[in-house]
Amino acid sequence: MTRPPDSVLALWGITAPLQQLTGGHRNAAWRTMCGQGRDLVIKGTRRSAAALAWLDGMMDAAEAAGFVVPRLIASGQGRLIEAGWTCEPFIDGRPFAAADLAAIAVRIADLHRRTAALPQRPGFAGAVELAAGAEAGGDVDLRAMPVPLAQACRVAWGALRGQPQAGVHGDLGPGNLLWGMDGRPVLLDWDEARVDAVPFDTGPCGAALAPPLRRALLAWEIACCWQLEPERAADLAPGFLAGA
């Protein structure tokens, strides 16, 4: 896994050893400390400075809804991104179980209420936008997919028309949640956050979704993985197309 260069680490005052963090499939992540003894995580990112700055509005809403979030830390140059790397605090806590997801449903609903008027994240597109003709956004690039599969995804996302739109975390699951030391839920890894249909968050939290909505979420998983996790996308695509 790619290691951040010393020149980048120096911009956050980091001279301590790095410990590789596992679990992420798309971005390299390392735990370390800065000169002041602060526990940090250095992560690789494909996002733009504007896309990272957009997270402030999402995280403001998440904190107001009762979550703890890892706010990005600016470098000594005042930037959130340096040569493709970001820095955030390491937050400790106990693991989240799949059965715990229902416990945060009320907080997620509050997050959606608070972000209903949020503009789209720079460089991203929601599923309804892609269904209507947008070709790419975030990790989705329909131009890179076989035409029949891309078209099937657009059709599936059509089921999300009329669903409430808001800021969504986009990757809810036990691996991106902790119970913090104070008992509050910690919501990690905001890389896929965007404005989109709320079932992308409520489905993983246990909401009963009709089959067309479940299919729309599956289409999103395939499209997001097509270039970044091709083996997973290849495993999912045949069953998805068979149900078209």
C-alpha cells in the first residue's frame, strides 16, 4: 500500500512512525502522531479541494444530529489536501455491530433533514442525475462500463425519482461506525458522501425498501466498484443483469 512521502508528513508536523490501517478497499490509510502527541490518520484521496471543503456542511449537520465525526485537519500551509493526502484525528471506540445500525436511524433521519437543501458535492452526481443523463460523478463513470450494464443501472436508478433527496453518508455499515468513549456514535469515512436519495442511507439502517429501491442500491454498488473494485463489480453484475 502506498506510503505518504516524508515531505507530505512534514506539512502536518509528523515525524512519528506510521502504522498501516486495514479495512479500506479504495484509499490508503495510516495511523501516526504529530509532534504535539496528537493521534492522527493520514489518508490518500482522489477528491478535489472543493469536494473536501464541502464536507464541512455535512459534518456540521452530523454533529448537530448527535454524531462524532473526524474533521479534516489543515496542513501547515492551510490546505486540506497535500499531494493527494489528507489528515484527520484518530478516534477510538468500541466496534459497531450490524444489529446496532437501527439504533442510529433517528440520527440519520435528522442528518437528512438538516441537509435537505445542501448543494451537490463538487465533482459528484446523484443517482437521479445519472438516470436523467449525467455520465459521471464521484466514483461512478458510466462511460467506462459496457453500454448494456450502464443502461440497466440508469433504468434501476429511475426508481429513486420522487424519493427525498439530502446529504447522504453513502457508505453506512459497521466498518464505518464506532461507539465513542462517551457513548455517542462515531461516523467515519465520508469519502462517498454526496447529495442523493435518502434510501442510500436508510436502507443499510434497516428501513424496509421495496425491491426496485434495493435494485437501485445494487446498481450503485456495481457502478461505484466498476473501476475501483472490478472483481466485486464482476461478481455482482451477472445477477443484476439477469434480474433486469
